[in-house]
Amino acid sequence: MNNKDKREFFAVLLVLFCCLSLTVYLHIQIPILENNLKLKQENKVTIDRFINLHQSNEILNTRALATLDKEETEIDPDIKYSYRTEEGFKMISYSDAWTTDKLKDLYDELKLNKHGEEFELLSKVIVYAQPDSYAAGDQQTLLESLHIVIDFPAFPKGSGITFYRSSGKIQLFNGDKYTEVSQMAHVLSHEYGHHYTFYYFFKNNKLHGTDYEKIRNVEVGKVMYDWHKDYTYYQNNHQWYLIEMAAEDYVQLMGSPMTKNIVKYIDVNQSLHGAKVNYQWHSYNGTIQENILIPFADEVPGLAEYYNQFISDEPITKTTYERKSFDLQITKGTSHHDAMSGSLDFTNYKISWDDIYKNDGAIYTLVCCDENGGNLFPIKTVYANQAMNAYIGTVSYESANKVYWSYDTFAQGTKNFFVTVVLPDGTIYKSNILTYKF
């Protein structure tokens, strides 16, 4: 075979090999191409269906919902009950007393506190069974992250988006003892007050020089700011921290109707004669705010308007009752009894004031505290047409040749006394403070 014939022979072999290779390639690739084309067509139908959906149609990301709906008991088996609110945050109970129904009631109570868009940034409200060593409740602002998987054909498998937000967590303690919503209402409102004021007033933890501080106008040198620096000092001087004043103001100005509860307190003289008090942990007329040495919220011009402006364009309804200044008077009294055991001598003090809102239906409550404002304690509630006075110390009387007496511990050391005045529209003022050294 000459060279020409060899070239023609190899050319034929090459053509046959190429034809065979093409046949094998097409045999393998055509089904793959058909499958890919089918998948693309299916995906195109899915994408077109998604794109052409009317905006009113609801689109569910089932994998994302599975993440959001994960039960808290799967995270912490010590949780007794939980309730997911309409806004999506959880009400969680570690107490047998706080069932799902009670958590729902607590949520309904929370919503009665005035609120705006900041309500959507709550993360959890937790009720613990046991008391805390330092507080009845607390509030924390946390940076939370949520990763949502995007299960959609147009995106690669495992695609997702991570969201970050600042959220508020409220914790309430001693749920085994305080088992009713009314017993938690004031603390819940106070802690929500922190959530509200940090969102609107104290962004990025900026406290000094804020509009709130200027309007509140607390005496320079007394107000404190850095609650993180020394926690023990913060607890011991709790009432002088700006964030606590703001939370207390929130309760007074924006708290739920349940935080405006009135308690009828009785003094030592009424107790001696058989009167009983329906004790409540907090009251509007007796334990209105922790720091009684500063004005009440209703006594600070412009403060109510400032709180309200963040959630409403409507002007607030102003009180129809002018604040009136009035003083307290204290009179020392003694009682003497001759008993078989010997002479009995007792000392008491009568504290009195004028009915300055006569015919207005005002409710007066005498309150006592230490010289520094600590150990706040309500003494007696007085209604219209009653004698405007209260007794402290030791009171006594004789009957059927017997001597009866009762005493309290207020008439010791140096004490501050003042009277709160609750008016029919809920406005609350106080008298001038009487400081007395026994």
C-alpha cells in the first residue's frame, strides 16, 4: 500500500470514529438535555406563577415559618407554658400558676399600656416562679439575629437572609406568689416603660442632655446615668437613676387602667378599732413612684405631651384641676392609763391637712418615707367628707376595765410625710413634704 492509499485509509477510519463518538455522545446527552429542558420549563411555570400572583395573595415560606414557630419547650424543657401573641413575640411561664390562659390575660393587660410601633420590637415576656434578689422585674434590650432560609427555585439551594434587630425582653419574678394579673400590672407597666423610653428617648443609650432630661428638670448632681458601672450602687440608689424616673413617669402618664388602682389604707388608730386593709403590692395613691422627693409626672409641665408625641398626633386631654400647694401639720399627743401592772403612758402623733379640693371628690393618702426617700409606706387613705388626719405612734383606749393599745414604727428617727391627691380624672398631685425628727 503506497502512501496515498494509507492516507485515504486513515481518513476513512477517522471519519468512522467521529461518527461513532457523535452517536455515543448524542445517546448520552439527549436524555440529559431533555430532562434539563423539562426542569427549566417546570421552574419557568413556577416562577411565572409567582410573578403573576396578585399582591393580595399570601405567600408562605414554610421553612421560615418552621423556624419562627419552633416551640419554646423544645429550647428549654423547664418552661411550663407559652403563648404566642398576635405580634409574634412569646409570653413564657416557668410557673405552674401562670397557665396559657393567664399568659393571654397578661398579654391583654400589656396592650392596655399606651404604645406605638415599639410594641412590635418586643421579643419575650417571661414570668419566673421564684423571686429575684434585687428586683420584681427587669427589662433588657438585645440584638437578635434571625436566619430565614429561602426555599425558592430561582435561588441556589440553601440560600437565606439574616435579619438583625434590637428587641426588648421583659422578665417578671415571683410568679408563684403573685398569681393574678392585677398583682403584676404595675411591674409590667414599669418594665414596658423602659422598653418605650429606650426606643424613643434614649437611643444608643444616650441619656445625658436628652430632651427628657431637660423637661424632667431634675436637680443637677442628684440624677445618675451609668447603671452598668456598679450594679450594687445602682440597686441602692435605684430611684435617682434617670432611666428609672422615665419608667415611673411612663406608668403614671401611659399606664393601663389597672395601674391606677386605689387602695384604702388604714392607720394605727383604725386598726386598733378593728378596721382591715386589703393589702396590694402597688397602688396609684400609695406607691405611685419610687422617688417621692421629685415631682410627680402630672406636676411637670410638658412631660405628658412629650411622652404622647411619639405615638399620636392628637393633643392630649389636659386636666381640669389646677395644682394647689398645701402643708401638713403634726401634733404630739399622749395617753395615760392606770393599770394593775402600773402606769401606762403612750405617745402618738396626729398629722392633719386641709381639704383643698373640697367638693371635687378627691382621694387623699398620707405617705411616709425615710429622709433619703427610701422605705416608702402608705399610712392612711381619706375620702371626701371625712376628717383630714391620720395617727402614728401608739394609740390606746379603755373599755370594761381593760386597756387596749396598738402601735406602728413610723415615729422613729427622721421621716418625710406627704399626702397624695388623686382627682376624678386620674390626675395625681402631692402636698409639700413635711420632714420631722422624732
